[in-house]
Amino acid sequence: MPTIDDVSKLANVSRATVSRVLTGTRGVREESREAVLRAVEELNYHPSFAAQNLASNTSSYIGMVLPANEVGLSATLLPQLSLAVKSLNKSLMIQYVNDASEQKTVVENLRHQCVAVVTVGKNEARVANNVIAFDEFSTTGTATQGYNYAFATESACRYLLGKGHRNIALLIDSEDDIASKQMLEGYRSVLQNFSLPFNRQLMVTANNHIEQALLTLINSFTKYTAIIAKRDSYAAEAMRLLREFNIAIPQEVSLVSLEDSPLASLVHPPLTCISYPVDQLLEHCMQRIRALIDGHTVYVPEGRLFTGRLIARASVSDLS
């Protein structure tokens, strides 16, 4: 495999000149630039990201690390983030991970290759200063910042209650997940305000096995007329399984999601949602990225939360 030294020798220039040409740095004579490009093509040389960063003290890349199950968010976020990154003359490197351990390894690798690495969800308490959680901006991990899942769940509950629903199931990721804890907080708050009892059998925990969790609810003797799901994909899976059990949507069971990805309008019936505020979160994420590119730090208000809005579609029936 050819190296930067091979390119340097063939082009008869220094390693530093090769690095400046490959990173697009100005101040290289035209004949030297052409010699380097000819050598790169002749040797079929592919530069190392890490070597480029080391030579230029910068990077042309922004990393994005997404959970493999965040299909809806990926479809919503990636096109917008890609355009925003392109406006900074950077390119987007995307990696999908299956769990927290894999995310830690991938982030550690990317942070040496990229000027910034964007993750979805909570990072560890101690991470590099160029690692940004898209929906939790604190790099120390001491404060939750991002989508206000408690308010979103309250809004969904109140909407369903206004439609006459009194037995509402809540579909969360896990009891340890920060967003899920917020959802449960909002859910309990509304039940208390409406003097309704909390039924633990109506709290459905996916734990990476969404089908099994939904089957447990469907096969139980617990009465429910509506389900609030964290993700559109969860709601879509609920629709599929409910139909297999000849349960009509929304006539017998209504569905609300806290996401509103492109999937929400494609399922049948179209999904009522409390929309995930991608635009607001993206704006603040890009502020952090621009600050890192400029070599500055940016103040992020502690505890700032963003709220979604109700998108009413056909997946909720009126029982009142």
C-alpha cells in the first residue's frame, strides 16, 4: 500500500507539501500541486484521515453516530445535517451502532478523524470536547438538554383524554433510559391531574424486543384504548401486530407517537404525533460545530429543553 512518503518521492516534493495539497491548503505552487496529484493518481494513493488531521491540525469531516434502531430519526435528521455540514465545507461521516459499548468505540475512533462528532442520546460523563450529543448538549452529562419528552407525553395524554380515552398504555425504551424516565414523569403527572389511577400493566417496556413487549400487552387482560409510543417505528409495529389480532385502528385502539418522522405519514392510518423538534435541535448543534471549527467554546444554557407540537392525523378516534 503506497504511503505519503512514496507520493513525496515520486512528486519530488516534501511531505508537508503533499499534506497541504491533499488538505486543500493554499500557498502551494501550481507545478507542485500538479506533481502531487499526478503521483497520487499513479500510485492510487488513499490518504489516511488521521494523517491528514495531524498534518493540517484540522479535519474536513463531521462524524455522526446513530443507534441502528433510530431509523425514523435518521431519515429526518441526516438530510438536514448533511446540508448544514456542506455549508461549512465539510463532509459527513456516518456510523451506526447497536449499543453503548459499540458507540463508545466508534466515537473514540471518529473523534480523532473529525473536527466534531455528533451522537444521538446521552454520552458518558467524560467525553472529548469535540463530541456533541444531538439531543443532550451538556458535554459533562450533568444536565438533560434537548427534546422535552415529559412535556410531549403530557401533551399526548391530554389530547387522548380530550378524545375520551381513559385507559392509555405507554410504550417506552427502558426504565433506565433518560427519555423514558421523562415520558413516565409526564404520564404520571397527567394521570394525577385527572385523578386517574396509575396501572403499571399499561407501562410497556421495549428493552430492544418491541414485538415481545407489544405481544405481552395485547395478550394481557388489561383494558386499553390508546397507546403512546416513543418512536414512529414502535407505533408502526403496534399497528401491524394489532391488525394480526383483528384489532381495528383507531376504532378499538388509537396510537400517538412522540417523533413524527417521514414514516408517520406513510403508515395507515397516518400517525398522530407530538413532533420531535429537529430544526431547533439542529440549529443548536450547528452552533457547537461552528464554534469547534473556529476554535472557540460556546455557552450552552443548563437544562434547556425543546418542545414539540401536536400533528393530528387519523390514528386517534374520538370516544367522547
